[in-house]
Amino acid sequence: MPNRVNNDPRNQQSHEVKDIEGSEYVQQDDILRLDEGVHHPAVQILLTQAEDARQQGRYQQALSYLDRARQIQPRNSAIFYRQAWMNYQVGELQQAQQLLQRAQVFLRKSNASYDILQRRIKTLQNKIDAKDGY
């Protein structure tokens, strides 16, 4: 059985860097950490499976797990964020952009992890904009 502690992006050290606007510091791997809240147990399992598949380079399988998670919780902005991030990773920038917009729609300030997810959405949006040439 692989040692998940060492492979889990949440456990890797990060380095602070200025964001694209230069106005605030963000964690370089902030976009990778996937601890943005409590989820339905079935969704949590699917998110874990998606992360395992992503780490093994099976991106389509990871996206499939995320689609199933979204069927269970269709308004979960964390799932939309993860789908956007995965699409960004495989170069599907337009799809990533659309998913980020949906993540923003369902993001609620009452969400305990609002600030974390909001920052991640902004960071990914900046990365997409930079790649798209905005």
C-alpha cells in the first residue's frame, strides 16, 4: 500500500510567492491543497479516488470521479473548483473557465472554508488568464 502521507499535496511544504497582481502573498501549492471543507461521505470517497487517480496521471478517471461527486452534490463549489483545476492541468482552459464560474456561483460566505476556496478560485483564474493571454 503506498504511503499517502508523503504523496499527499496537503502534506508538502510550500513557498510563498506574490500573486499575479503582486498585492498579496499566496502559497505556491495553495491550488493543490484539497482540504476545503466537509463533504457528504460518498463525495469524500469520490474526491479521494479522484485525487489518487490524478496522482497516478489518470486524468480522465479523476474527472469521472468528480462528475459522480457532482451528481451527489450539484451545488458544491469545491467540486467545481477541483474539476476546473483538473481541466486546467490537461489544457482545457475554456472548460476550466466555465467550471470556475460555476464554482463562484455556488460559493457561499456561510461556507466554513469560503476564504480558502475563494483564494484558490482566484489563483486558478489568474493562471488561466495568464495562459490565455489576458
